[in-house]
Amino acid sequence: MNAQIIFQFKKMLQNLDGCMSKATAYSDGKKFDVNVLASYRLAPDMFPFNKQIQAACDSAKFCAAYLSGQTPPKHDDTEVTWGELRVRIGKVVTYLDTFKESDFANIESVQVKPGWAHGKWLKGEEYLQELAVPNFYFHLMAAYAILRHAGVDIGKQDYIGHLDLKS
């Protein structure tokens, strides 16, 4: 684990917040309440948008906390409005800002016990590569896809975000 994954989590959450800003502009232009998008989902058995945001945020904060030996902040998953969801993203980005490279010096010896694993565990590196990062991107992409499906004018550049291209 290193600061690169924290940078990636932060950047992608900020990009998602930018997509949400575009969704607000879209709803304003179409004259509907943006909050209705929080309950949209891609399929009946998938999480709605608000739960996708909560899950992506949780994946990022849990990863950083567990791999650094800290206890993650608690969020009650009560966000249902657009504003509340954007605040949640902001809180997680601010939390991720508190980490530095040295916080992850012992990743090889960390054991992560997911709550649903009935006491079983993963090595820190396994948790990072096989669960935390894929789970983060799964929920992030689902949220993006919900917005696209709802008609919000976002594209790959909104998802990927700014690139610091050199000449």
C-alpha cells in the first residue's frame, strides 16, 4: 500500500462529485428535483445511487483505515439527498487527506477481517488488491452508470478526470 491508492481514491471520489454537479445542472435544465436520482438503480436487485455512493466511500475509508491499523470513522448511511451525498464524499476525501505513506509501512503484517467473513481474514495486500480496490471501482462505476442511464451528460473524461499531461 502506498500513497498512490489514496490519491486514486480521492481523485475518483472528487470526479464523482463533479459528475453529481453535472447531474444537478441537468436536473435544473429539465426542471426536476435532482434528489429523485438518489433512488435510481440499474436493476431491481442492485443498490440505488445513494447506496452506491455510500459503498464507494466506505470502501475507500475502510481500506485506508484497516491497512494503517486505524479505526475508520463511522457513517450511519442515512444520506438520501444530493447535498447529503456530496457532503459524505467530502468527509471521506478529507479523511483520506490525513494519511501519509508511513501509515502503511506494516501492510505485510496486517490482517483484515471483513465483517461478513465470519472471523476469516485476508492479508493486507490481498485485501487491497482482491477486495478493497475492485469493490471501490464497482460501486463508483455503478454510480456513474446510473447517472448516464438517467440522461446526465457525462462521459469518460468526467469519470477519469484531469490528466497532468506533459509536453
